Amino acid sequence: MTAKPKEYMSYEEYLEKVKQGIVTEDGRCPVTPLLVMLQGRWKSQLMYEMCIYDSVRFGQLKKDLPGITNTMLTKSLRELEEDGLVHREQFNEVPLRVEYSLTDMGRDLLPVFYAIMNWGFKYEKEIYEAKEDK
């Protein structure tokens, strides 16, 4: 049986306390680490694609992200792996096979991506209209 993850505060408590400033025990912003991990053009899109698959190969990610170069895909996957969000498994076969999957920490972001998706659907029209006006 899996233990329920620790909830630091309810959403209602968050709404009440956020105006006072919520910080970690060492006084830092609790949102910044994730934003730093996902910064850049491709990482958030890559993480979204990783949510679709239990495990996925480099070539499939390349197909799913038109416009990304091999170099950028490799760099982004390595950084996400270093940050603990993605697991890389190499199979010593000929030809060599490598698969990527989300770690537990990466899977813990699924509710975050769900909330972002809902926000995106809610404001999609306004977002694209604003971009067209520029």
C-alpha cells in the first residue's frame, strides 16, 4: 500500500497564506526550483510528452517534438535526468537501445500538468487572440 503524499497545506490555506509570502524552511520560494528545472523552450514540452508514455525512446520524442534538434533533445533529457525528473535506462543490446521514463518525482508533476492543461484550455482563445494582435 502506498502512503498518501504529505500535503503541506490545503488549497484554501494556500490562498490565505500566499499573500503573506510562502517560503521553504530555509526562506526560499518553493516554486522556483521547478521553474528553473523546466526553463527553456523544450523542457516543459518534453515533460508533457513524457507524461504520455510509460517509457519512450529518443526517436519517438524527436518525432513528437517537431523542430527540436538532436543536440537540444539530448541536452534537455540529460538536464531533466540530472534534476531527477527523468530516468534513462540503457539496454546493452545490439543495436544499443535507450529508453526514458518519468521518475517518481517526475510523475508527481502529473497533477501540475493537469492543472496547467485545464488553464490552457480555459484561456486558449484569449492567449491566441492576444498573440495575433501583436
